[in-house]
Amino acid sequence: MSLIQDQRVELIAVSTLKPYSRNARSHSKAQVKQIATSIERFGFSTPHT
């Protein structure tokens, strides 16, 4: 059985999201703005397995 068959997508409100306290990566507000601008300009790509 493929793992992809066992996964599901849930739509949730952005306001319910909380930062993961043990995340090794953090970004300043300026960096987040740069990332958002880049995604708007070039799109977002997810690697396929």
C-alpha cells in the first residue's frame, strides 16, 4: 500500500496555526516578506516523490 493513500488534506483557518516551538529555523518579518514576494513572483513548487 502506498503511503500517499493514507494521507488527507484538511483546510483550516490560518488564525489557528501556531509556531512550532522547537523549529530550528526562524525568520525576521523582513525575511518573511521577501519569501512571500518570491512565492508570489515565481510560484511555489513542492518536490514530488
